[in-house]
Amino acid sequence: AFEPEPAWKQLRPYVTLLTSGLLFAPISQTILVTSVCATSSSGVPGGLQAACAARALSWWWPTAWWRNLGALVCRLWRPGGFKRFLRSTALFALHDVVTRGRTQWVEQATEAGAVRPCRPLGRSLALEAGWGLLGARMSLEYMRSTIGGSGAPSWRFLLLGAAAGAARGAVVASGGQRPRLQTVCSWTEFMIEVFAERESAGLLGFDCPLARYVAVVLYGICTFLPWGMLVVPCNRAITRVFGEDPVAAQKAVLERVAVELEQSQRGQNELANARERAVGFIGKVELASLWHKVRTSRGGRELVRAASGPWELFRTASGSLLSPGDAAQRHLDALLAKVALRRSQDLQKLLMEEGGGQVNEESVAEMLEDATAPIVIRRSDMVRSALTQIAERSVEHLLLGVTARELPGFQDNSIVNYLGLRVQFVGEEGVDMGGVRKDFMDCFAAALTRPEAAPLSLVDPITLLGLGADSTWRPAPCDEDDQSYLWAFGRLLGLALVYRCPCPIPMSGLVFKCLLGTPLRPGDVRQLDPDFWHHRVKPLLQEGGADLRQQELQEWCMDPLVFTSADGSRELVPGGADVLVSESNREEYAQLLCEDFLIGNVRTEIGCLVMGFHEVIPKELLVDLDAEQLRMLVCGVAEINVDDWQAHAVVEGSRQVAAWFFDWLRKRPQETRSKMLAFGTGSSVLPSGWEGLKDQQGQPLPFRILAQGDPDALPSAHTCANLLVLPPVTSRAALERKLDRVIELSGREMLLV
């Protein structure tokens, strides 16, 4: 949009006027003939009168004007009629090009909300006045060709043409930067042109009263307004040839950038302080939200009225826990119940009136209004827009979709489904009942692990994670601003757990050990970097290993082994550069060395992520989980077994079609299976197995296959219900072609309801 365009494309406004002039010439001639016939008091030649159906008493009838247009077309077949029509049409179109070319250049920019550079006023007035004189002569010849008559231009007529040109000159000089002046000058030019047209009719021998003539002309213009719709395809054709006006394109780009910056500003301000809260963190977590804000939106009060007993919401909740066989799911159900109870106490403090001991209904309404508003995500800037809004929201409001299920009065699913973490993509319609949220988690994981700058983006993509030697992701060293985003990312991982929608990023097991507060052991180094283990750690742990290593370093004239990191840049303990490693402290040194080797250069970054996670799920509530179970609940299970899939699927309709579907899956690699799972459920991974497919209230939501509908249609999906709709085809090959087509279109771009 900001590149200079070729010189020939600068003819765009003149070609536009020429095309529209040719298009509107028949209408202009009809209005001219009808106006002269209806208002002339000096008589009208017989030929012109015969071609005019709108007499003085019938010009107000709209059909008479269209009859006159038909009469004009019929005159083309008379001797000399077609030649006369072409001459009049050419004069009308050239008159517009000569007089309004520069004005059209300005108007094309102002219609797009942009402006043109200002020009010297005196020069513009003189130039446009000169073109106005030429236009007046052409206008007289046009009218002579259309209605006949004879006469020479008068000084009064030429002055009107110059005055109209001067009005256009003021518009050109301002470049559209003064809208009021442009509006006044445009209307002034139009009225002067009408007066000049009436004056031209008088010069040709037709005496038309000014007021009546102006009224008839304006009425004729209004009558033929539907004809103006033809200008739309005309302008599209010109845009296809010449391209979009650069000023209009630049304006659109800048407006889009301004909207994105405005949307990000509030969250950026909140994120600016996040790192200060994470400094010095390991094991110190602040559970209260620092950014509690209540926003106004529609629907909150209706939800309060729909809930039974809203002022008893925050009494101690009681309910039965589901006990599925899977250990991770059982721990998750117990964990969510504890989270709901913990957050209900926070909500009670938030919404109770001070000293009154009663729930403030106004506060409940405001809380629900904020909790029902979705986070609005821009796909072009997925990571930044998502983390910014998650940082800005209160934890209590983000978790209300889980907390509410434990509260009396909010057991109605139709209400709870609208609370908590809900997602909406910019420019995409859809109500998030769980499917959009799962789709967002998949898209967010892809954007975070494969960052790419969007076209015309003014900011670089965010790089928060780095790939380790074991092909898993962990926080990467980053600056202070990006460390704030890691804090918000920790919040997002916690939300992925509590809403049972895994974030499919293969995170390192070290991250989950830090989330649980589990000490890092030398065995972790042995798994992640066997070379470092065998050369630096294992020899020390052997009997006499420390003394032997110190003796070797002394023989090689190297510095003795002290309590510093492997690269010597960090002290493992205060004053560690002066503490020698000996047989008595070698185990402590090996422990600290391994911990520093694993997370030493990203200790602050991991601290930010852990703190954000613990704001959603307090550390003490995670005691029943181990690192592998937590990884499974947060990141999901990427390995998909088709036999297990088929065993847990609920089939409705043709079982033969469902069997063909699973046979097709068995012949496909894991990547294709993940895409099909994402197409059917919204997520490319499983939440700790097929038993983990549940809604946010914890109710089972198994994968379903429905074989019905149009046999010629492609498969579709309802991700909120984990429902895959297959066409009831009659052959295996037909189904496989349709499924291959779905995968070719990447699954998620198909019909997601």
C-alpha cells in the first residue's frame, strides 16, 4: 500500500469520470429534454416536443420520465439520430473529465477517510476557473446537440462556468482536509452548474423560469436514482484494472493498525508490572488477583434473575464427586472441587457489602457481566492478543465457569456455560460453548511454537519458549516485557487444566516439577543430557570423586572446583566462588550444579510462568499429582490409538460408515489422526485419555459419530458436543475421498459449529 504506483494508474479519476459520463449520458439527455419541454414558455420545436412525453402538466409523474428515456432510445433509429446521440454523449463525458478530474482525485481519498496534499490556493482557483470556461463552452455545445437551437455564449454564462470552476479549485486546494469547505463548495458548484444550464437553454432560445427549471431538474435526478446503482460494477471494473487508490489502501492499513494497538493498550499496561511480582519467586505465590476490574456489558442482570437464590450463592457448597477409574481424572475432579471451594470464599469477600453481611445484588450483576464477556482474539496476533486479555481479567472471573457449578443457584448449565473463559475470534461468528475454546488452545499452541510475523505487522512475534535437547519446550531467556507474557501464559496453562481443554504444547517435565515444587535431581540431567551427566556429575558422586577431580584440575594447572555454575557465570550459593568442592559437600554441589544446569539461565522466566499458574491453581492443591499426571492434564495426550478411539465412540446411524471411518484412520499416520480429532472435538490431543472427554461441568461428553444427511456432502462437526457427522455414503472409497478432502483443508477450516 505504501509503494509508489506507476504513472499510468494516476489516470484513475479521469477514467472513472469518463466511464460514468458515458454511463449517465442518456439520463442527462433525458433530464435536459424533459426539463426544457416542461418549463419553456417560448415554445418547443415540433421534433423535440414529439420526443417528450412529460408535458407541463405531467412532468411530476415518474413514469413520464422513463417514457422519455424510451423515446430517446427510439430516436437513435431515425436518420442522423445515432450520430447526434454519440456526439452529445461524448461532449457530456468529456465535460465531466475536463471540469471535475482534479476534484474526483480529492473525493476518492475523502470517501475512504483519507486526504490529499494541499495545493496553492491562487494557482488552483486560476487553473480550475480556466477549465471552467472551457467546460462552459462544451456544455453549450452539448445542449445545442441535444435540444437544438442557436446562440453564442454570453459573458454571464462564461462567468457562471468560471465560478463553478473556482468552487472546484477551493476543493482541490484544500485536498479534502477541510470537510465543511468541501461540502459547501460541492453544493455551490452543483447549483451554479444548474443555473448555467438554464442560462445555456436561454441562449439557445428556450425561455425557462429559473425556479421552475431547477425544481424540474432536481425532480428528474431523484427519479433516475436507481440508474445510479450501475456505477457500482463500473467502479469495481476500474479498481480491477487500476487497483485500489494508494491513499485509500494506506488509510485502511493505518486504521487496522490503530485498532489493534488500541485493543492491546490496556493489557499492555497491566503486563508492564507483571515481572516485578515475579522477582525472587520460587515457592512464594500471591493468590489474590492484582487486576480486578468490573466491566459493563449486557446480560448480567438477566443471569442473576435466572439463577435461583443469588444471595445464597456463596455459602459452603456441597456435592458429590465423580470417581472415574483413571487416576489423573480422579485427581482432577478432586482438584476442581477444591478450587471451586477456595474461589467461592474469595468471591464472597469480593461481593459482600462491607459490614452488612449480605450479598450485594448489584455486585453480583456486575461480576456476571464481566464473567460472560469473551476474550476477543486476533488470529494475526494470536499470542499477544490472547495473553494481554488473560492478564487483564480477574482470576475470580476467569474461573467462574468452574466455580459456579459448586454454588447453589447456578446448577443450570445454560447459565454456567456462558461464564468464565470463553473465546471469540475477530471477524468470526460463533458462540463458545466449549468448541471454540478448544480450537483456540490448538491455534495458540501452534502460534507460540511456530511464531511468524503477520503481514504489515508493526511488532515482532513473541518468542517465549525454546526447544530443549529432548525436543520438549521450556521457557526461553527473554527480556522483561516477554517475562510478563510468561506470567500470563502460566495463567493460561492453569485455565487449560481447569476447563479440561489441554494446550497441546509438549512442555518439558522440568516445568511441571517446578509447578509442583518438586526438587530437580541429578537423574533429570541424566535423562536430558547424558554427556553432561557422564562427564561432570557421575564422576563426582563416586567414592572419592571430588578429591580425584580436584587433583586432576591441579595437575592440569586449572582452577579448582568451586560452587559455581558449569560455565562459571553464576554462584550456586552465596560466596560460592570461594567454597571448594570436597567429599563432604560433593552431593550438595552435584544437586545445585544439576539444578543450575537445567534452569539456571531461565530461573526468572520459569518463576513468572509458575506464579501465573499458581494464581489460578494454588500450589497446595496440587499435592496429589505427580509431574507426569500434571503434564497429561495440562498438555493432553498426543498419542492416539484407533482401537481405543473406536471402543469409546458412540455411533448413531450407519455402523458400516463408522467402521469405514475407523479403518481409514488405521491407515493414516499420527499427524492425520490428530487433525481428524481436532476436526471432531476442537482439540488435537486428548485430555488424559478418552475418559477425559467431559464438559466444563465434569459431565461425560464422549466422541459421537452420526451418519446421516446428504450423501454428497463433506463431513462436518459440532466441536462443542464432540460430534462428527459423516455422510451416509454407499462405498468405502467415497467416504475415504471425502475424509481425505477434509484433511487436505486442514480440518479446522471446515464446518465447525
